[in-house]
Amino acid sequence: MLSDSKVAQEVCNQALNIIENSSDENKTMEITKEKELLMAIMFAENEVELATAINEHIEWTNRHKEKFNCSEIE
């Protein structure tokens, strides 16, 4: 599988390096976004809003894994 290759590991490492070395402004925006998503879960007024908010948070937290398939690389 491609995720087991050296190339895939290097791509993942480089992507993670970019994230680690991003500006404080970008990191702050990411933290703010996550807080907004979590607050939408906490303050959902019904089951539909809750399910939607949970799904949005899961999609947001998995966005990098899906792009780079880093979840399978050790």
C-alpha cells in the first residue's frame, strides 16, 4: 500500500512540518475554529443540531488525515 512507502512517509512528515511551523496567526485561527465547533456541540438545541455539529467537528478534525492518509503511517 502507498501509505507504507518511504515517499508517503516523507510527504506526511513534510505536511506535519508545515503545520508545526505555521504562523501564530494561523494556529490561533485553527484553535478558534475548533472552539467554535465544540461550542456548537455544547449549545445544540435539539438532536439534529447536535448530530450536525458533531459531524462537522469530526470532518474538521479528520481533514488532514484524509488529505495525507497520515493515520496509517507510523
